[in-house]
Amino acid sequence: MPDQSHLPQQPQQPQQPSRIQPVLQLEQLTRVHGSGATEVHALRGVNLSVLPGELVAVMGPSGSGKSTLLTIAGGLDSPTSGRVVVEGTDITRASRKQLATLRRRSIGYVFQDYNLIPALTAAENVSLPRELDGLSARKARVSALAALEEMDLGHLADRFPDEMSGGQQQRVAIARALVGDRRLVLADEPTGALDSETGESVLALLRARCEAGAAGILVTHEPRFAAWADRVVFLRDGSVVDETMRSGAESLLAVGGPDAAGQAGLK
Amino acid sequence: MTGWYHSWLAAIRIARRDAWRSKGRSLLVLSMIALPILGVSAVDVTLRSAELSVADRMDRRLGAADALLTDSGTGGAPIEQNPHLGTPGDDNWHPVGGWDAHHSKPTSEGRADLSKAVPAGTKTLTDTKGHTPLRTQHGLLQTEVRELKATDPLAKGLMVLGEGRFPEKAGEIAATHHFLEAGGLSLGDKVKPRSLDTEFTIVGAYELPDELKLDQINALPGTFLGPLNKSLADQGLSPTGGETNYLVGSGGGEGFTWNMVKEANSKGVAVLSRAVALNPPTDSEVPYYRHNASPDSSNGTAGALAAAATVVGLALLEICLLAGPAFAVGARRSRRQLGLVGANGGDRRHIRAIVLSGGLVIGVAAAVVGTALGIALTLALQPVLEGYLGQRFGAFELRPLELFGIALLAVFTGLMAAIVPAVTASRQPVLASLTGRRGVRKANRVLPAVGLVAVAIGAAVALYGAVASDSFLLVAAGSALAELGVVALTPVLVGLFGRLGGWLPLSPRLALRDAVRNRGRTAPAVAAVLAAVAGTVAVATYTASTDAKQRAEYQEMLPYGVGSATTDEAGGRDVSAMRSAVQANLPLDVLADVQRIVVGDKKCTPYSDDAKCGQYEVYIPKANRCPLHEGGVAGSDPSERFSVEERRALAKDWRCTVEFSGDAPGTAGVTVGDEKILKVLGITDPGVVNAVKQGRAVSFERAHFDKNNTGKVGIKVVTDHKKAEEALAAGREAPGRVTHLPAHLAPEDVKAYGIQLLVPPAAAKEAGFTTVPYGLVFSTSALPSTERSQSLNGAFDKIGLTTAPYIESGYSGSTGIVLLALTVFAGLVTIGAAGIATGLAQADAEPDLKTLTAVGAPPRVRRALSGFQCGTVALMGVVLGSAAGVLPSIGLLLNQRRADEASLQRSVDEGWIGGMSTTEIPIVIPWETLGSLVIAVPVGAALLAALVTRSRGAVARRAEA
């Protein structure tokens, strides 16, 4: 049970949301795997917008379509129908190359584990997207060090992944997801392989980054982690079945604890 | 564009660290690429170092002198010489007007007076060489005797003193290190020439930088060869040919110029001049080139270059095929990592760059390691290499550009090997890489189509070459193309194997299905095995067939187990010692003495042109001589009188089909001996045996008898050498006396092993011939062991015989080692390639194995599966390779058969050969080699893979907390 006092301050409500351009916008998203007898509807007409400074948690049981939503949002998979707009660009029409460029410049991923390339140091991992983008190694390193420093991870810069703890690795992964001008973090169970205390610290970092202006989607099935979000979206069988603002999520946690919240989320 | 450059840097960094992280795999690939580079760079450094500059070469041949004057052997007649005298393989001169014209002149022999060719006011030093056997610790050693004042300033550099000093007075000699080693001698020991009763003390050891393996001794001029020749003459033996050369030092000036050389040439003296070698005259100044083309090295090198390029190319292909799967394993293992790069915005180009960088990193490392080790190895082994080459290096010479080129080859190989894995990895969807989802990788469809076309064209070209053209190159090129086509077709062929899977038990079925479903990774490994095995099988088939032909063509020189030994020196003084040695060392059955006829002095050797000696031969009546070899105008080829058709007809004429081969002792076709010789040779024909017993001669050749057969054969004795030479030069018969003796004609089917006319001693005496002991023939009851042969040869050496006994042991092919080496090579490649493919399969099949374990499969299934996976790859490669290898070799054999026939026909048409026949090359499939490749190697590979596989899977890794 997380100590409530550790929770971040109530975020300022997005000011005049109608005028602010969402970083990510999913419109009528459907995704069908296979065809005929093996046809599976992973997503059925999902709509979702994420504004700058907003962290949205996506919850739901296994097979509800959480991960599919995330991969489509990042352009790693393409929807069967619907639109994905990232910072004003419809990525469903982008070429493979444009998608790669988008992932280098606009979208950052954080996975459950093995996020870092074992052959590269923390700083090199963070600078990778920029280097791939053609920036010189020195310049890329400068921006990577800045990103690490900003997250109090400067002391890890020259460590290899196998010289870091899981929590440290995840924090470096978040730093990488937001290096340069990237403003969208897609985190798929980033705390899944961590103990709860370490998990909290990773989420605290993610939360802080969002407050600094990034937009984030956090896929998790643990309500106490979802409580770090501004909004929780519940998915079931590929459809959004419920949506709760932050206060709602907090009340869920307050009433029934994580388990109750989880069950509530399943409804 | 700088961006391109920067993203490659990142890729190289990842690849470099990855290579370091998986050291085992990196080392394997590195050594695969570095080994050939090591070999090639070592050869390059060795060759370049051994290659002497002209100045170095002159120093070694001339010492400090300006020139070396040599008698040209024309008896002082003017010569024209090559200015490049002294270049290996290029020593040449000829008398003005050519050798043929020169030989037809009566005064063609004799010596030129070198002193007349020495320019006035120059210093000279004589350098005389002769040969004689010297008694050493082990017996007698044939040694070069060099009389040269080695301490003279002119001789500086010719001999490099190692220990002691050079001789300073008569009775002292210095010797080469090789001589001392071969003779078991050291400084202070005494040696004695065989025919001189004087001892010489060894006072120094030296080496000849160009001829490290030469057994040579050095003495002061006049102290060795003079007394030796006098002693030889006293014993009635011919002198050791001592050839004197003059080292000339002009002491400054321009040295021995080309004009001075031409001046010396006019006196019949050839000159090796430092000045000319360093500044050769233009071709127009060289009269020699009017008759002989100036040296042109480009001829023939093109072919050798093409062959070398083919071999290197095939070797690189083989390495790429072998190393490729290793990079594929690497890419497969780091799939998640490549997926992460994709998730962070790496597109296909970046993924390709990372995998390619793996090849680049290993290639560069292999280039550095390979060339560095090659140079270091050459440096370390320099003395050994020099000993092997028989000459000292000029200087340890590194050619940076050549070495860089060789190193570049390694980088190129690394990159080539990584290309296919790089493209495959980059096509993998990022999501599939991240989630580890497996799918059946689809094989390329274009490649097999290209392969099929290549096979068709290659086969057609090879077939055309085999049956319709004489060109060996066509068959080779066609086969190579077809083989590359088969390599490209491998994925499809592997697919065909899958149909066999249905009835197999679980593990092999799983292995086969897995191999077939993942053709993308199976095919390169199978192709690597295929290429290696096809090469081996092709060479093995070719070798086995050639060996069969040689076996069929082998002519026994004597019956199996029969031996002979002869000596024609000094009237056969050593024959009794020879007999004792044979009796002491061999298990003998029958031993027969052989004598020979001698004309003139008893110590005359058979073909001596000494005035005291005469020659003889079996007389063949004119009507019985082959017209292709007899008659015609002086100096012309007798066969030129006939048309091609007549030559073909004559080639089958009985007079021209005579062929004597064998090692039964005899000189000039005559063997003197009794019926024991017949017993030894296994001749049992009653007519022959009775005739010899009755003391009558036996002829084994009907041409010996006159047309109106009078029952006698003639032996012609020639005593006047000068008249004989003149007559031969004029195309007439040499004048001589023919003595007839009654003889029996042996039936044609009696094999006489080279004896043409057997004369019993009594018959020879009766006809007025003098005979001396010549040697022995003997039958053994068992073939002597190697030790016995060695001790017999040693005994012969101790007697001072320069000849070794010959014992017929039948045909023994030398191909066994070659075939064995090839089989081992192909086996290693197969096991290596199959092992790599198995590693790849295992990386892929880990989830399957977990599932198998979960449903209750015993642990050994894991071992069994990897064993079968390895065996499957090996078997597919070996079977395909054997098929791909047998066919081209058959094409080559058919082609060679045609070439043999054509060349035989050509020589008959040109009148060269009378009635010789060759055996057709049979086509022999080397079943033993094939068997061990097809059965033993896959089984071995499977067992090995099963053995090194853990029966329990590794625990799945989690993120380190």
C-alpha cells in the first residue's frame, strides 16, 4: 500500500483542454488478428486522446488488448481500421521508414524488462535514438547526459546494463524514451519485473516526466501503479468499458485497496 | 552525409561489444577467417623475403668479383649469350650458328682457354668444382669439391664461415654445415676420398647462402682434385670432372661491361657480369635474342593466376558459407536487442548495419590477427623456412601494400558472410523480434530459380566440354557454375528431404521438420557442407580413377619380389662385396650372377668414349629396323619422309612396336649369365632353358635375326669413336665389326624384363668377348621390410656403391594419403557447419524443448534432438555434395580420355611414337571415401552434438533486480 503522502501533488487541470493539441489521438481503432475461424478482435473501435502533461493508465485483464493498443499507438503494428495521430501526424499512412523516424524523434517505449541494449552503457543507450538519427556520438552523449542528469541518474552514465539494478535499468529506459524532443512515452508494464518499492520509484519518475510536459500511456494491471495516472482507461475484449479521472482512481484505491480496484477495473 | 556515418558508428559500437560478449562464437569465426589470411600472408612474406634483388644475387654468385668466366663447352668456338645469365632457369647461351650445326663439326669438344678471355690488368681467382665420394661416419657421401682460396678478397661473400677457419695449407679442408651433419662429422675430424689414400683435416665449417643443402668441401687450389685425379688415373679409373671458372675483379671502373662480355663470348667463354646484370643492354644489342625470344614472363602466368583466383575464390565462398550461419546465430540470439533498436527508431538500414558491423568487426580483427601472426610466424620460423627453401632470405621484407590487400580480403570475407544474416534480420518485424514470436521464415524464391538456371547452363557447358571439346577449362568452369547453382538450389532440395520425415521416430522427425521448416537457416549450413564435400568427392573420384589407370599401366620391372643390383665401375671390383651385402640382408631364394661384355680395357664403363674403351650393341639387320627411326638425310628427322597415313600404318608395324622395359641387368641389350637368371626371372620355357643349358645364346627379339634366318645373332663392336661420330653426324652407320653367334629365338609370349639377348659366359668366351662381373639378380622369399631395405642400402653405401638395389614390390599408389587428407578435411568442415547449424536450431528451438519437457519428455530427448538436428544437416549436405561432386569429375575424366587419345594420335601422326598404346582412364568411384563421408561423418557429427548438449535446459533469465 503506497504511502499517500508520496503521491504527487494534484496535477493542475489541463488548461482549456479544447485548445491544446493532444500528443496522441486514437480514433475508432480496430485490430483483427487472423481471419475466418482464427479471427480475433484485439481492439474494437477504441477512442483515446492523451494531452501533453497527462499520464493515462490502461488496465484490463489478459487478452483485453492493452498491449495491442500500445504497439499500434507506437507504430510497431498497424490497425485494421481507424486513425492514429501522433503530434498531428496520421501514422497509419506513414511508410516503414517514416515510422522509424517517428520512433526516433517522437515516441519512446519502455517495456517490462530487458529494455536496454546490453552492449551499450547507460549513456549510450540513452543517446542511441539520436545517434541513429545521425547526430554525432559526442553531441548525442551530451544530450543523453543531460537527460540522465535531469533524472538524477548521472552517476549511472557509464555503467553497462548488467551493472545496474532492475529499477535503475527501467529509469534509464525512461530517460531514453524521453531524450531529445520526444514527448510521448508508451510504457508496457514497466514495473512488472520489479518489487513494489522499486516499482513506485520508477513510476514516480514517469509521473514527474509527464508533469514536465510529456504525454504518457502506462499499461499495467496493478491498480496501485495505475493510481499514479491522471486517468485510468479500462479495456475488456478490445473495448473501453470504463474511464476514470484521477480522483476516481484514488477513491478506488482508498476504498478497496489494489485488489478491489483491480476487480473494479475488470467490470 | 554525416548522419549515415554516425549511425554506422553506433552500429559498429554495438557489434564490437557484442563480439566481445560472446567470445566463443567470435573466436570461432575469427579463426575461420584468420587462418587462411595467416597462411597467405606468411607465404607472401616468405616469397618476398626469399626473392633476392639482382645486387644480392650477384653478391652470392660473384662475391666481391666483377664477373665469373665459365667455359661454354664449345671448345673455344664463339658463342652468343643471354645477358641475364645467373637468373635461375635462365642460364643460356649457344654457339654462333646454333648447337646442331656446332655438333656436326668434327672439333666440337674440348675446352676454351679462360685465361685468354681475362681482360688485361685485372685480378683473377680460380674456382674449380669436381665431385667425389668421401668416406664419412656413415659410409660414403657424394660431395662437391670446391678448390677456391676462400680468404682471397675477391671471394668475400661466396662462403660464409660459421666455425673454425678456411684451409690454409694442403691437407686441410673446410666443409658446409650440411656436409658435416650428413656425414656425422665435426671440426678436427679427418676425411678421406674413396680413391685417394690421403687424409684431410676439417678445419672449418661454412655455409653457401644460396645452397644450404649442398654437401661441399673447400680446399686450396691444387691440393685436392689434382692428387685425386692422379690417383684415379693410376687405378685406371676416369678422372672426376673438375670444371674451373675464373672470378675476375677489375678493381674499379665500369666493371665487366657488355662489350667485354661479347669479347669473351668470341673466345667461347660465357660471362656472368655484375655490371651487365645491374644495367642490362637493350635487346637490340644482344645477338642471342636474334634466335631466342627475350624472356617473357607473362606467358603462362595468366593461366596460373586464373587457377589461383579460382582456388582463393572458392575458399572464400566456403568460409562465407561456414561463417554466415555463425553470424545468423548471433543475429538470432540478439533478436530482442535488434527489436529494441527497432522500437527506438532503428529502421531496416540500422539493423542491417548492426549485423553487418558484426562481420566488419570480426573481419578487421581477423585481418589484424591473421597478418600479424603470419608475419610473426615467418619471422620465428625464418631459419626453418630458409632450410626448407635451401637458401638464406635476402632481407626480411614486408610489402605493406600486398599485406594490406591480403588483410582486406579478411574484411571482405567477414562482410560477405554477414550479408545474408543482416538482410534476414532486418526483414524481421520489430514486434516479432520484441515478443520473441517465432514464425516459419520463408526462403527466398528468386535464388532457387537463379540456381536452377545456373545448374542447367553449367551442366550443358560441362557436358559439351566432356564430350565435344578438348578444353579442360570448359568442364571445370561448367562444373563450378553448376555447383554454385546447386548451392543456390539448396533450400528447395532441403525441402524435398522433408517428405521423408513422416515415418521417422519422434526426435529425428522433429529435427527434420524443424530443419525443413526453417530452410533459411538450414540451407547455408547444408550449402557449406555441400561445397566442401563436392570438392572432396570430385578430387577423390578423379584421383581414384587416375590411380586405377596407373595401376593398369604399371609395368613390372622384374617379377614380384625379385631384385637386381649392378655396378659398372672399375671392372666390377665391388660385385663380390655387393653379393655378400645382399646375402647378409635379404631372405634369398635364388641368386644369379650377371656379367657384361667389355671392349678394350677391363675397367671401361659400358658407354665410355675413352680411347682405351670400345662400345658394342646387338646388331639389328637393316631390314628389321623401324623406318621411322632409321635412314634419311643427315640431321633430319627420319619420320619426316612419310605422310601422316604412312606414319599411322608404320606405328603398328612389328619393327616399330618393339618395347623393352625392365630392370633385369644388361648393357647395350646384352646380358651375360647362365640358366640361374632364367630361374630368378621365372622363365620356364623349355626351349629357352635348354638352349642356355647347352651354352647357346637366347634372343628375346625377332628383329635380331636376319630375314633368311641363319639361326645367328650379331653383336657389333665399335672401337674408333671419332669415325663413329663422323659417320653418325653424316647419317651413316658407325663402322664396326659384327661378330655372329648361334642363338635361339624365344617365343614372343616369354616376358624377359628387359633382357634382349642372354649370352651364357661360355658362349661369350667362345665368340671372343671379354666379360667382367656386372651385378646380381635375386629372388627373395619375402619382400624386405623397410628396416631391411635401409640396412641393405646402408651396406651398399659403405661399399661405396652409388647405385641402390632395386626390388620389385608391385604397384603402390601414392594417392591414399591425399584421399585420407581430403576426407578428413571434408569431415571437419561438415562437422563444423553442422555444429553451427545445430547451435542456430537450438537457439530457435528452446521453447519447443521447454514444451517437450513440460509434457513429460525425458531429458535425453533434448540431447537426441540436437544430435539429430546436427546429423540431419550433415547428412543432407553430404548426400547432395557427393552427387554434385561425382558428376564433374566424370566430365573431367571423359575430357581427359579424349585429350589422351588426341595427343597419342598427334604423336603417331608426327612420327614420334611407334606403336605405344595407353590405357583408357577408367571411371572409378571411390566408394570407401564416399562411404565414410556419407555414413561416418553424419553419425560422428550427430554423436558429437548430442554429447556437448546439456540434457537440462538453462533456466530462463529474468531481469536482474
